[in-house]
Amino acid sequence: MTHTLAWVRLSLAGCAVVAGSAGCGRETTPTPSGGATPSASATAAASSSAVPGGPACVAEPERVWVKGADARAGLTETKLASGKVAVGLAVGSRPHVLVVDASGNGELVALDVDGASPLAKRLDGTRHLQRVTPAAGSGGGVRGFVDYRDKRADGTRRVACGPVSSSQPLVEFDGKPLLDVDDTGKGRTAALASAAPPPGSAEAPPPGSGAGAGAAAPAQDMAVATRRELRDCRTIVDPGGEVAWALSSELEGKPAGDKTKWSMRFVSDSPGGKGRSVVHSIPLPAEPTKLHTFENAIAYRRENAEFVVAARYQGALWVWQLDSERRRKSGPRIYRGGYPTLPHFVADGADTLLLSALRAPSGTWGARWGRIGASGLPATLEPITVPDAQSSVSEPWIALLGAQRWLAHHAGDPKSPALRVVPVDARLAVQGPSFTVAEANVLESRTFAVGGGRLVAVYLRSGQSTELVSRAVRCGG
């Protein structure tokens, strides 16, 4: 079913991300640390850099699009078939999309939530928007998908992933958890849900309800049937922005005599439960006291129409390969050595690069990468060394500008990192000094190439209120 997106153009709509015009957002040129107004020479030094034997970079003024962005929801990018790049985010509890076209012009779109959706209603409890994923809309516009979790005051919860403009999610769970256990086991007592749930409960939705990963058998069979609870989910939008599906983490309980056999499953989910495929399943103790989920799942559709997917589980990065029908082909490959950041997949010719960062016990980050090619997943992730990055490098990202690869990364103090770009080769070896795009307090970022030899960085910056900021950097020539 195609859902028509109702959307609102903000007053910032139509502003240029890269060159700015009066009245469109707020343009600033960052001052050096200490807050003093820079001299003309200091501004020039802060806005350009020469790479010996390589390209030079000049930054254009940054643009602050909106304040009050939700750092938890972060930024999620989709390259649309039109050539535009759409970046999803949440402002307060409302999904938004920043759309940047090939010439660098930007438009911030606030997405209208379907009035019948629980997301549009007041909640007695806590709501967390986990991710906003953009997709191609009708008439050249954009639509969005939102992944969220509600914890109600009465102890029930709702976990859902689906279109912003529809009350019917791709997958959902709405009801009392099967086990009275949180993700850490702290401060709560495990209580096995041995009784059959009442008819019409979230654990026993009516047949054909389309409840996806939250669906279970009819109520009359529940005493002997397998029960499932959606614990977490993320919407995946394929390149081009037209096909959407979900990666889900679900708790499953199978009857085993007078006990229940529990497992945590990582599932590829299509709308209506069609084409569901279990990517991985982990057995749990007979009476679990902790429930870890497959966190922050992502996926990428490769040139050969197959997929690579990744998730974080118990502090390690897990990666699989799926076939074109989204069934497991190989994996998992588990990468340990530190708590991983949300990984990124980036096309590099016929290969796909896997980029992440691992946190050391000291709190600093070390960027890592691997190449996924014809031989499959890499055995290990190699360090990315940036000589002038000081003590910490995280959030690695590759943008291709002409024939030159640029590594965007967060560097310096891990509590208030700068956003920098640096030229690298095919092995991600640095070819020159870094250029600073944003000087401090960058929470998350995405960097991509647009026309005119420019990179555009879109980032969240902390302060009294989290800001959505963009800045163009002209490199080469």
C-alpha cells in the first residue's frame, strides 16, 4: 500500500545549504576557541587549508536550520533516485527531513503524523524516537518512517516502526512485556509470563491483523503456542528511497514441557509479515534476568542487489550478509575490542566499506574500517590513523569528490569533538592534513558530495539546545 505524505514546508524551505541568502536560517562563521572575534587573517586561516601536493579546502558559512533537535533520534540519510540526499531527524517529538539537491540547495520539511496514529496522541509515560528514515514521496517530494518506543505508566509498552503518514506500522508490539525484565536486569525481578494472554491482547492479536513481529497465534492456541514480543526495530529504506522494510529484535518463548524456552531473535521483516526471515537467534537462560537486544540495526543494499546488515549486541559489532530476498547468506562476523559506534556502509566501486569506531576504556575512540568484496566480510577491522586528530577519532564517513576520497570524522576531545575532513586513498591512508568543518560539540554528522567540487556536512551540535547545522566545504581546483 502506498501512503501519501502530507508535509509542511517550513519558513527555511528553499534556502541554500551552501551559499545562504538573507532570512534563510542563521549563518555564522565560527570563532576560535575563547570567543574572541577573529581578525581577517584569522578567519582566512580558519576557513581554508592547503594540502601539500593535494587539494585545498575553503569553507562557506554554516547554516543553523533549527534548534531543539533530538540527539537520541540522530541523523539518518537516504540517497534518493532523483539525486537528492535526504537526512531524517526529530525536532522535539516531530519527524523532520532536510533535503539537499545536487546543486547544494536545501529544504527542511516537517512531516505530518497521521492523526489516527498513537504517535499523534498524548502519552502517559515516556516516548523515545529512535530514528527517522527518509524515503521518496509522491510528486518528487519526500516521506518518512519513524521508529519509536513508548513506555506507559501502567507498565505496558508500544514498540513500532512504520510510515509517519499512516497509522499502520510495518511492525509493532503493543501490550504488556512477556517478561518483567529490563535491558540490564537492575532493580527488577524476572517474572516468567507463563499464563496465556487474554484474547485481543498484544501477545494474541487477531489473525490477519498485520501486527508483524508483534503477531502471535490465535488466543485459543496460546497455551501451547510460541509467543513473540517485539523489543526493538529499525526501518530500512533501500537506495532510491522507494522500498521500505524493517530489522527487528524480538523475544521468543517456545513451550518446552512445563517450562518456556526463550531466545532473542534478529529478524528481517517485511510489511504484513510477508517474507519474514530470521537472521540470527540467541538462546537465553530458562529464567532470563537480562534482555539484551540487537541495537541500532542498519542495512545496505549492494550493487549486486544483496544486503549487508549490522547491529550491536552486548557491546560488540555483529555483521551479516543477506541475499537479494533478505535471507541470511553468511555471518555473523563479530568485531570486538571496544564498544562500537553506529556503523556505516559506504559504496566504494564494486565493494562496500564498513566504517565504525570502538571506544577504549579511557573513553577515547578509535576509528575502524573493513572492505566487503567478492570474498565476503573482512576478518578484522583495521585502524584508521589520522595523525593530527589528537587523542580520539570517531564517526568515520567517506565521501567521494571526483576521484578523491574524503574521510569525514570526529576528532579531539571525545566529549566535545570537532568535525573534520581529510583526503585519503583507497586504503584510507591519510594524504594530507585535516580541515576543520566545525570546531567543537558535534554529536553526529553526515557528509556527502554535491556539485561544484563541494562537500556538504550536516551535523547536530550540542549547546543550550541541540542544533541542526549544515556547512559546505569547497575542495580542490
